[in-house]
Amino acid sequence: MSNSDDSQGKAGDFVKRILSVGIGTLFLTEESLRGMIGEFKLPKELIGGILESANRTRKEFLQNLSNDLIVKLSEKMDPKALVEEILSRNEIEVKMKISFSPKNSNEQLK
């Protein structure tokens, strides 16, 4: 293998690792991500920035995903009609027990 082929192989591995870290930010725990990034031997400040960015990206991704799911589901079904159908087909039974007990005599003096 020539020196050029070796450099291209290392560059390809590096790109694969970078992409796996990028995708991993959505699905890995912070500890797993920290270990994965630690392999790059980067300064702690840079690692902290990457982890903060990864957490922010994960949060935004999940928020957008949940919003999109809610919108799509509400377009496909009418929540009011669903509740009405459930209530019309089912009987609701509520059981509740309430009891009172005297306070301790020490507590009454306060």
C-alpha cells in the first residue's frame, strides 16, 4: 500500500468516525459520547462545547419530532371525536374513599 493510499484510508476512517459521532449525538448517552469523542484527543474545552452542542441538538431534534408527530396525528384523527367514541362505548366507574382522623393532641396545641 502506498503512502497516498494509507493517507486516504486514515482520512476515510476519520470521516466515518466524525459521522458516527454526529449521528451518535442523537442516540448515545453523554457518557458514551464523551468516550467516543475522547478518542480524538481534543482539548477539554472543545469536548465540553461539543457535548453541550450535542445535548442542545438532541433536545431540539426530539422536540421537533414530537411536535411533528402530534401535528400528523391530529391531522389524521379528531381528538374530540375519539374521546366521544370512547365515552359512548364504555362505562366509567369512579370509586373514592375519604376518611378523617383526629389530629394528635400535641399538634392541636400548636
